[in-house]
Amino acid sequence: MTKAQNKFILTAVLTVFTALFLLLGTINMTNFTMASEDADRVTGKLERANGFFAQMESTQQEQTPQAQTPQGQLSQGQNPMGQDQIDQGRQNFRGGFGPMGPDSPDMAASSRYFTVSFTADGESQIVAYAINAVSQEDALSWASDLYSGEDLDHVATGWTRGTYRYRIYQQDGQTYVTVLDQGRELISCYRILAISGIGLVLGTLISFVILKLTAQKLFSPVEEADRKQKQFLLQAEKEFKVPLTVISADTELIERRNGPTDQTRSIHRQVKQMGALVKDLGRMAVFSSEQDLPELSLSAMTMDALNHKAERFAAKGLDISTEIAPDIRVKADAAMMDRVLDELMENMIKYAKTHVRLILKKEGERILLQTENDSDLPAGDADQVFDRFTTLKNASSEEAGLGLSYVKDAVKSMDGRVSARVLEDGTFLLQIGL
């Protein structure tokens, strides 16, 4: 049951990790997408303003003393709005949210950008320059790298040098390249990204610790049910053995007195079948992977099992082909492995129509044991053959459906996997990976 607990913990932790990854990934993708859209709104405003903000133009002029102007006239740099309008505008946003981001009243004054224009002849000049992190020479060179010199039939936008958003557009026969510094605006995006990464790791670790601490309590009812099931199977084996032994002995006594009849032979067949079923029930309860297991030559055991069943295969007229790699070894209980091979051989003998194929080889670090036989079953998954007391439609009414169930339990006890399916041509394919 420890394996089941570990598998449950691993599955649950992976589920939590995937859920957090998708959630936080979506949040960060949305955050960066919104940052791109905000930057495009600013560069869009610059495009509509011929590449520069009028408010910024005054800040680039030399700050020299200005002569006083007559009353009613505007001095250089003075806001054309009336003082009452300015006061009213400030009052509207005092203590409230007001417009934020690209729509902020201070957006023009806080934007860091440059705009370079290109003529049809390829000559360039700086139209606007409001940034300290880039020299004018670098701005001209940078804009030339972004502009390919070809005529544009659309506005081109994108990111350059990590945190700069550019916009290439045409106006009045000239091409403009505006580059906007969004480094300050992207700080919060990268902070959220870093916090999301830390949250992803911490959330996964916390879920693992919680599941590790609570798994034992969660699985205790399952472990108890499994223990009771094994106890029931062992008890059932003991209880059935006694009446079967008595029935067999009484039948033999009747045959000694009166000779064998069809009825006594039928009793012997039913007792034999019931005895095999009882033996299967007992074996279901004894699998354990905690013991130290010997290393066996699976190749030799497979060849021995084939040779042992050779007469049975020949009696049914089955054509046998094999592909058994030499010296393949596995750690397993010898009796259990013999029973697994015997069940596989019996399954092929019972249900094959004309031919069978057995493959044993290495695939990377895993061992593949595969049986194939033709059948009249419909194509599709056939893993239900491993369920207890389950048989396919080609099984006889006397089959109990425990043989391949034993194989599944035995393989699982060795940390292996089993699968079965029917191919399009009707081939029944059974695979064991160890």
C-alpha cells in the first residue's frame, strides 16, 4: 500500500503544480499583454501627435529668463488653459483614483521616448528626444536598425532591447520610428513574475508536505479493506479445501464400489476446476514486494515454459514463432514467475486459432514480455481481461477469469505494468513491462 500512497502523493502534487502553473502563467501572460497594450496606447498617442508630445517640447528648450508680458497674453511655456480650469482639473482628481496609465494627465511629462523620421531617400533626423538613457547618436542608429527602409502598409509594433516598445508608422510621405522606454512600467510585471515563481515552488512544496502528513490517515481505511480482503481470501481457501477433499474422497469410494460413471467423472472435473479456483484465491493474498528476491534468468524460464507446453501447442496445431533475447534477468519469486509464464502459455493455447508469437527483449532499461495470437475479437482496448472474474466473449463458460488477474497482480508486485488490446487484424496483444 506504500506504493499506492506514493503514487497518490505524486499525482496530487503534480495536479497542484499544473493548476498553479496554469493559473499563475495566465495571470502573468495577461499582465504582460496589458503592459504591451498600454505601451501601444502611448505610442499611438505619439503617432497622432506627429511623433512628440507638445507639452514635452517646452521642457527641451533652454531655461532662460523670460520677459514679462502684458496682462492677458501668454508667456513662453505658459499653459493656455485658464487658472480656474487648472484648479478645477486638479480638484477632480484630488484624493481619488483619476485616470491612470496611458490616460494619466502626467503621462506626457513622464514618458521617456524618442522619435526618428525617415524620408523616402533614407535620410533620418530626430523629431523628438525625451530620454536620458539613450544618446542621440544611438537613437538614430537604433531607429535605423528597426526600420528596414521598405514602405509599410500597416503599423508595426513590438519589443526591442527587452523593455523598449517601438512603433513604426507613416505620415505625410515619411516613415517614423518611435521608441518608448517602458522599463519603469515593467518593473511591477517582473516582480509579479518573480513572486509567481516563488509561489509556484512554495505552493508545490506545501502541498507535498501536507499530503505526506495526511496520506497515512487517508489510506488507513483502504489498507484495512485490503487487509480484510486478503484475510477473507486465505480463510475462503481453507474453508473450501475441506469439503472439496471430502467430495473427491467420497467420489473415489463410489467408483471403487460401483465403477466409474459419467456422473463420477463429472464430479472429478468439477472438483478439479473448483480446486484450481480455490488455489488461485489463496495466491491472490500472498503478493509482497518487501522481501529480498533472487535474480532469475527470465530467458531460460521462458524457454522452459515453452518446451513444457510444446505438446499442447502441437496438439492444437498452432504455429509458434519466438523472439527471445538471451540472458535477460529479473528479480522475482521463482514460483510466482513460473505461474505467470504458465498462465500466459495457457492463455495462448486456449484462445489462439492458428498461430502464436512470444517476444522477450530489452527496451531501454525495461524488460518487455509480449504474447500475440490471432482471435475473432473486435479491435480495441482489452485491459478488462485482467479484472477478477472477467472473461471475454471467446472464453468458455467454465473459465473463472482469474488467470490473467493473477498475472496482473504478480507483475504489479514487481513494479511492472500490463496491458492488452486487440489490433485491427484481430491479433490479441498482451504486453508486460518489468
